[in-house]
Amino acid sequence: MAVDSKVKEVTETRTDFNNKEAEEVLISFDEDLEITGDEVEIATKEELKEMPVIMSIENLNKEYSKGKSVLKDVNFEIKQGELLSIIGPSGAGKSTLLRSINRMIEPTSGKITFDKQNITNVKGRDLRNMRTNIGMIFQHYNLVDRLSVFENVMHGTLGYKNSLQGIFSLYTESEKEEAIDIITELGIEDHIYKRCDELSGGQKQRVGIARALVQKPKIILCDEPIASLDPSSSRVIMEHLRKICSEKGITVIVNLHQVDVAKNYSDRIIGLNSGEIVFNGHPTEINKEVIQAVYGTDFDDLIME
Amino acid sequence: MTAVVEHNKNGGIKVSKPNRGQRVLKGLLIGSAIFTVIGFFLMDYTGLDLTHAIPMTIDNLGQMFLSPSLNNTTWPSALWQVAITLSLAFLATILGAVISLFLAFGTAVNLSKPWISNTIKAFITVVRAVPTVLWVLIFAIAAGLGAVAAVIGMIFHSIAYLVKAYSEAFEEVDQGKIEALRATGSSYPHILFQVVVPQTKSFLISWTFLRFEINFGVAVAMGAAAGAGGIGYELFMASTFYYDMQEVGAITLIILVVAIILELIANRLKMAA
């Protein structure tokens, strides 16, 4: 009896100790986190219906070589202020679709209307103007890592500048102040003069978000923003994207590999398979049949984080 | 023993089976060895006494490098001439570097169109095929033999060298970073000066300085060969006009010291960049 209670006591202290250690680890992990895990609020189906359309994509086709279609007759609308996730297996055409939106990739045929303007064939200065309205975030961050965080964020204003202003980095004081506000909002103000190669992955991605926000965009495109990040940084990035969408009313379009992340954070999900839209609906409508159609496997066969 | 194994004449097993290229190379090596030996027998050795010649050569070298002194020129004048040579090299490098930077933007395949890139590459190949001295002599027709022709000639080879070095550095720049700036609505010059140049700055500096060191050596030679002045001309005068071994040695040592100092500065710059 006495021995038993002794054993119990020892195990209890050990569990206590373990918990404490785990907590400490968590805290040290969380030092960087500005946002704590509040329940994410996503738009309901009815709210989604009422949102105005900001971009519509009609009959979009893309062939890299003759006869090999990457996108087949893609049609959908993007609502103003929604967070739209695009899911699908590798090679389904998610990246191509995203890059067609800001014409980084020229579609073979189709029509893209943005802000009531047909942008399918705009060129030169008009194309640059259109791109200033669409920010972009990448899986590999794509920062100029020999420049400072501030310099990288200021690159977001280059779309508004002429050649000489851009070459000699002539930014106005008000542009700099706005950039500093955005950097502070994203919680990377301590690193503002550090070179980007000194930052961690999560911090780099926040610089990427800041660069996109400085453009004062109406839409932000995110190409696998969390694919190279650990789960805790991934969460920070997704929560920032959600916040940008809900608070600033900026439309966010995200390519994702993680179905559960898409379900948690997005207002709407588009499922892409072999260049065709096989699902377009509210996250609550995702079920086994949808997963089967998008990935060609059972829901249980997917890795869930 | 299986049939796949081949034997040599003595019945031993062959370890390797040379292909056509290796056989040609072997033939070439043997051929050149034979011609070298024949060449020695065919040379004109009249009046050459090796027992006398070798100690004389050693004596000459000893005079040059062990007791160097400036007899026909003074220290301030020699240093001034070094400064002239350095400025020839500097001028050729800096002008060449600026021109090369823009040509390299056109040459790098990731920043340019194939036909522009190939045109510049063809031009560079022609420039490289003609020796520096020939370029200097070509421009001497217009500019006269002297510093101007020498600098223009040196610029040509600097460009040939630097465009290749720069454009290869530019081609290493991650395509994603360029894509990111294009997506912000940046124009082509923005991308060049906000991504490509900052990202390759340390390469640009170290390649340019290496070319400066090479140009210093070329400028010494041009001083003598093209009358460009500077320490090279002094060296030429000391050796062929005054026939002064000690002065040749002194000037050679001065050039050596300057070259070493340049090397040290280059290392410092590379560290800093």
C-alpha cells in the first residue's frame, strides 16, 4: 500500500515535470507568435452569396505544349473580401491557375475580368498597373536575401515608380511610414534592418506578406505559402492571411496542399484535378466524395496534421 | 573464364579497353615527345658553352634581384611611373566594368532574349580572339601610339572577360526572386537594379578587382610595347636601352610588391562584400 502510493507520487511529479517542460518548450516556440489561437470565423454560405464579385474567370485554357492541357475550360468567380483556397494534387494546375490571374503565365485562351476591366490582353504600363493591384506570396518566399527586411518590403512600391525612382530606391517618407506600420502589424519590426538571410522561414514569409501588402492590393495570391514551414509558423501565416482578409477586406487566394487547413481558414474552396474544377463550394460541404473526386483517394488515406 | 574478358598479346587479362579518343590522345603524346627530342638535336648550338653559360645566367639573375638599384631614375620618379601604370589599369577596368555590366544584362539568358544574348556572345568571342596588343595597334591608327590607344585596347579585353564573368553570376540568380518583383508590377530596370545587382554584388566586386590585377600586368606590358608610359616603359628602357641589370631587378621587384599589395586588398574586399 505504502509502496503503491509512493509510486503514484513519483509518477505524478514526473508527469508534472513533463508538463512543465512541454509548456516551456511551447512558450519558447510561441515567443514569435503575435496571434493566439482564437477560433477562426469564416463566412457562411449566405454571406458569401452577397459578396460583390471582384474577378471573374471564363473559359480559361492553358497549354504548355500543343495538345497537353494544364487548365481545361476553367470558369469561376472571385468575391471581394473572401479567402478562397484552391486544393488539388501536385500537377493539377494550381500554380498555373494562380499565375494566370496576374498574367505571370499567359493563358492560351479565355477571359479574365478584374474590377470590371478585361485584363486578358493588357500590355506594358497597363499590365504593370494591374499587377500593383494583385500582391503575390510564394512558397520559397522569393525575397532578395542580401537586402534588408525594409528594402524588401519597399519593393512592393516599385510598381508605382518610374525607372529612375526604382533604380535609386527613391521612396517617399509617407510610403516608408506605411511600410513600417505594416511591418509592425506583422510583428517583424525588431528585424527591420536585418538582412533577410538571417531570418527564419516564418519570419521570411511575413516579410513576403508585408511586401504584398505595401502594394495596397485588392487581391493577394498565395502559392503554397505554408508548404515549407513548420506547423507553428504555418499557423501564424494562415492567421495573418485570415486577418488581412477579414479586417482589411482584401481578397486572398491560397493554393494549399493541406485539406484541413483549407477547411479551417477559407470561406470557399475550389478543388482542382487535372486542370478541371471538380469542386467549388463552402468548406462545410467537403466530404468523402469530394475528396475522392479531387485527390482520387479516400479521405482516410490523406495525411492530416 | 567467361568470353567477355579480353586478353592482351601476352595472354594477360586486359583491365581497360581504350576508346578512340584515348587512342588518339596516346598517339599525340608519343608524337610530341618524339618531336621534342628531335628538336633538341636540330637546334643551332654554335658558340654555346653550357659550363660558361649557366654560371653567367645565375650571375645575371643575382645582379638583378640581389643587388637591385635605381641608376637612371629616382625613387620618386619610379613610384610616379607606378602610379601612371596603376591609373591606366584603373581607367581600363572601370570603363570596361560599366560597359560590361550593361552588356552582361543582355548576355544572361534569364534576363534577355536568345538572339540578343547570342549576338553579344559572338561579339565577345571575336574580341577575345584578338590579342590585346593587336587591339592597341588597331586603335593606334586613330589615337596614335600611347596611353589612349593602350586604354582602349585594354577595355576591349576587360569587356570580353567581365561580360562572361558577370553574366554567369546573373544566370545564378534565383528565377523566383525575379518573378516576385515582376508580380509587384516592377519594370525591367527595377528588376535589374533591385534584385540582380544586389544579389550578385559580391561576385561583381571580386571579378572586377581580379580584372584590375590582370590589367595592371597588361598595363606594364603595354607601357613597353605600345609606348603607353608608366613603369613598363622604364623597364623597357632599363633592359634594352641602358642594359642595366640592377635597374631591371629593382623595377621588377617594385612591380611585384605592388601586385602583392593589390592581391591583399582584393582579399579584404572579398571578405567585406
